[in-house]
Amino acid sequence: MSTTTEPAAVENTAAGPAKATGRGPWRLVWDQLWAKGSARFGLITVAVLVLSAALAGPLSSLGGWTPEEFDKRAVDPYMGGVPIGDFGGIGSRHWLGVEPGSGRDLFARVLHGGQVSLLIAFTATALVVIAGTLAGIAAGYFGGRIDAALSRLMDLTMSFPSLIFMIAMMSVAKDVNRILLMTLVIGLFGWPGIARVVRGQTLSLKHREYVEAAKVGGARSWRILTREILPNVSGPIIAYTTLLIPGMIATEAALGYLGVGVRPPTASWGQMISESIVHYETDPTYFLIPTVFLFVAVLAFTLLGDALRDILDPRGGRS
């Protein structure tokens, strides 16, 4: 009896690892990510927001309005431009209501505002990740004077009053591309955080056996960094990148709220929130709509980033 069941047991045991090894590491990450309810919510919400921002033009045309188009029939000129109708003029003509005074369609402005906010956040994050990764790997791998110089630069940048500098730069800059300037200014102060993370990971990896074997084999530093070090720090970098994006979105919104972000008629969530304060008592819907979009975007990216950190960098997540 044992002779007939033993081969089957061996076959089942062998089939299990074979099936597991057939699934790539990123498929396993995806499975763990999808298994978490909060991560699943964040992933779906992020996908919807990014898709809506990318298709802001076609989607706003479905509503029949552009973000700069005025609809004077949607506001009451005898009541200070208050939207006609309940909840800020929400209806079949304007799906999310209108902007008080001007009558501009909020659905179109929220979509295009999300496009601007996410574009700045994603581009600034890309700059931060590239600069921080290069600086962190160089500092951790080469050590010595390079590490000392880059570490002091990280300390100096992190100790600088970044928000005050951002406000000053955005206030004095005239006749420039505001989106490009905001991206550069926000990215200028964000790289030291990820540089510290990558530096610490590189310090723990550069004395591993496979790195020493590559050195003995005559591999140059560039090859070691790109083939041995970088792939092994990619997990924490991806997790940290996802956690950076909500901070970038909030920073852009804060600058827009303070009046030093993108200028009208270009819309952004922070700018819309700033303009809605004046009309809060007469039209609270105008304040709530961009605020809810901003809150949901930051929450979704934060939940997704936390889940990725727990999966890709569990030791960093526990610390």
C-alpha cells in the first residue's frame, strides 16, 4: 500500500514548488497586494484617478463643457453669482455643479485640476527618485570623501526651510512655465529622504558574497552598481516612491492654496480649494468637491504605498 501512495505524494510535492516557481516575483507581489482590502482600494482608486486625469479632455467633453468656458445662465447675477439650483448647481447640465460667479463647470475643472496636480506630483517624484537613488548608491558604495560630501549635502538640504523657499521662488518668478517651475522646486528638496534609504541598503549589500565575487572577477564599479546593487534595492525604492507621491500632491495643493501655484485659468485642486473659501458660506459644495478629490487621492496613494512597503521592504516597514 505504501509503495502505491508514495510516488503520488512525491509527485504532488514536486508539483507544488514547480507551480510556485512558475510564478514570477512580481506576480507574487501582485497577489499579496490584491489580497489586502486596503491595498486593493488604493490600487483601484489610483488607477481611476490616473485614467481620469489622462483622459481629462475627452471626459470633460462628455459633460459638454471645457474648464475655461463660462455659463452665465448657471449663476444668479442678482445674488452675487451664487449657482442656481441645489448643491452648487448640480444637475444634468453640470454634473458636479458650477463655480460661483463665473459659472465654469466643476466636473471639467476638477478633471483638469487633477491632471495638473498629478502631473506635477509624478514628475517631481521621478526627479526625486532618480537623484536620490544616484546619490544614495554613490554614497553607500564608494564611501570615504564621496559619502561624507553627499551626506553633508543631504543634511543641509533637509535642514533648509523648504516651504518658505518654495513660496519665495514661486512668488518672485514671473513669466515662466509654472508647472515646470513647481516640479523643479518641489523636487529640489525631496531627494535626501530616499537617498538615505538607498545609502543604508547599499552599505548592507556592498560586502555581500556576490558583490565580492564580481569584484574578484574584474567587474567595474558601474557594472556592479547596475547589475548587483541596484536590482537588490529596487524593492524599497518602489515602496518609497509610492509613499512620496501623496506628499507631492499635498505640497502642490498647499502651494496652490497659498496662491503661488499654477495661475488661472489653469486649474489645480489646491487653487480651487483656495478660491472656494470666499464662497464657503453660500456654496459649500464648491469647497467640498476639490477637497474630497484631494483627500481620496492622498489616501489611495498612502494605502497603496504602505502595502507595497510591507511587501517589498518588510524590515523597513517594521522599523
